[in-house]
Amino acid sequence: MEIVGTCAYCGKTVYCQAGFLQGIHENGQLLCFDCAEQKS
């Protein structure tokens, strides 16, 4: 597991695991899945 960055909204650490981003990259921002779900 590798740290990619932090969520632009809550500051939670976002990881990349086995080549899969554990969040989303949207409009130049990195979001964790929880914040991405709340946003939509």
C-alpha cells in the first residue's frame, strides 16, 4: 500500500493498493471515497 496524498475535504490519507486508487481524482482534487460519496 502506498500513500498517494490527502483528501481535499477531510484530510484523510488516500492510498493506492495493488494499482488501484482508494479514492477519486476529480477536477484536480484528490477525494477519499467517503467525501466523494457525500459530494454526489
